[in-house]
Amino acid sequence: QVQLVESGGDLVQPGGSLRLSCAASGTAFSIYRMGWYRQAPGKQRELVAGITTSGTTNYADSVKGRFTISRDNAKKTLYLQMNSLKPEDTAVYYCNRVIDPYDNWGQGTQVTVSS
């Protein structure tokens, strides 16, 4: 069974940085395009960053230039480096496949940006 475990979220001041991690198990991680999603209170879940099997990345306009997605296929781990954080980045962050996401999402990790 696929398991996705996100970690690294925290309370941080505006302008601060965080690095999120997502450990995957029960999946052929290396063959899938993976992404980071987020869901803010009262809003729909949105894809903010994706990375292909070969390492090509793409980002939502709202995070472009501030967030960097990366992956370690040997460790089956996905990362999201978040810099210059803004209050509007506050959300629960999840990882999953970009195409045909797994039904069993992880618990997510809370990122709160506030002074």
C-alpha cells in the first residue's frame, strides 16, 4: 500500500524559509512525476510545484522564484525548499503524483507564515 509522509512544516515569520520532505513507500517512486500541493483554509487543494522523472520542474506563478522542488529517487523522497515565505503561503502541504494522484493522501504538514 502506498504511504506518503510529509514533514518539515512549522510556524515561520514572513521572509523566512522552510524545507519540506515527503517520504514515499509502497510505490515505484522514481517512475512518476511528483508534486507538492497545498490547501489553505476554505480553499481547494492546488498544485504548487512538480518534478518529472528526469528532474524537469514547474511551478505555480504564486511560488515561482521562491520555491524549489527536488527529489532523491534512491531515498524515495521529495523535497520542497521554500524561501521568502509570505502569509499567503500558509496552508497544509501534501505530496502526491501529479498525474492520477493516489487516493490515500498523506496527513500533510502545516506551514504557517505569521509575525
